[in-house]
Amino acid sequence: MLLLQFSTSHYCRKARLALGYKKIAYQVENLTPGLHILKLKPITGLTTVPVLLPQQEGEPEAIADSTHIFQYLETYQNDPPLILPNTTQQTEAWLLEDWLDESIGTATRFVYYHFRAGEGKSIDPSLFSQLVINVVRRQYKITPANVKLASDRLKTAMNVLSSWQKQPYLVSDRLSVADLAAAALLSPLALIPDYRQTYPWLFERIAAIHEICGEKLPPGL
Ligand SMILES: N[C@@H](CCC(=O)N[C@@H](CS)C(=O)NCC(=O)O)C(=O)O
């Protein structure tokens, strides 16, 4: 299998966690932001990574979107399972996964790039890095006003996810799609000292899930 990705994307990390959890062999192709559209549009109709190419007869050519990649991997190889046996709990896990994907992953992006352009500039002050950060800020219209909204959303997220303080998994006593989504989509916050100090339990869980999945820890951890 081949995973088309941006090396730094937290949504691509989410797909890698699922591949790693299931111990499925794969390779990655790192696309160049900007040029990625030329490669992706003809095969998926979309412009976002991750995209998984199974490269096997009888399998689909391409699966776009990290949630679809989760669903596809479960049908490709259901052991170890990502889907909980209890339907009500699985519905809850999908609900959390969707909210993390649509709302919290975006909030993380806003807060993270705002930090990297300001207080966190010293992480990589090079012209190239700051240029990329500014392109991303412009692309997603990251302004101080909507960074404030995003950081409020992250505060709510920490309350919703606080069950991670008492138990290893968000839903039931087994790893689910909710844990993988949270571990990946909040991982960029590991570079931001305020989050590290206020929510140490979050980063303990993120590290533990990366270990379970055999995925390299995110920067900062
Ligand atoms: N909901 C999508 C979101 C993926 C996403 O936002 N990917 C970003 C990188 S983090 C991307 O490809 N952006 C490039 C673009 O929109 O052209 C998923 O889960 O796969």
C-alpha cells in the first residue's frame, strides 16, 4: 500500500496510526504542498491528503479522507479490530471521531500555526519555514480572532476528552477510532508549552497510543 501524504500533516498521522495499529505494511510518498493538487485531483476528485492507494488487484484504486481510510482498513483486515463490538459504543466512537475530524483538527491547525508564527517562531525561524507557515495561515484564513475561537473550542475538547485522565481509552475499555483521531489531531499541541503544562495527561495518552501503533512520536514528545 502507498500512503500519499504531507509529512507534517496531523490528518496523515491519523491514517498512519491506523495502518500501524493493524500492522499493515505500507510506504509513504511525501507530496509537495501546492503541486499535490495535480496528483490528487485526477484520482480522488479532492485536493486533501491523506490518500491511500492499496495497489492490489480487486481493491479500490484510491481511498481519500482519513475517516474513509479507517473504514477501508477495517474491511481490508479486521484484526486487530478498530470497531467496538457494542453498537452503541461504536456509534459514540464515530461521533467523537467525526467531531475531532471536522472541528478539533481544524482548531488545532489554527492554534498551532498561529503559535509557530509568533511565540513559537524560534522552533524554526528559517525563511523557508516561515514562508510555508504564512502560506498555510493565508490559505486557511488564520487570524487572531478565529484563533481565539479555535482555542476556546480546544478548551471544550479537553473537557470532553478528560475521561482519558482516568482510563486508557475514550470509549469502553478498548482502543477505538476516537482514540486514534484524538491522538493524531491534537498531537501538534505537544510543541506548545501552555498545553503541555495545563494538560499533561493528554500528552501521556498521545504517547501511549503512538506506542501501541508503532508510530514515531510527534515533534515535542
Ligand atoms: N477531513 C480530511 C481533512 C484532511 C486535510 O485537511 N488535509 C490537509 C493537510 S492537514 C490538506 O490536504 N490540505 C491541502 C488542501 O486542502 O489542498 C481528512 O480527514 O482526510
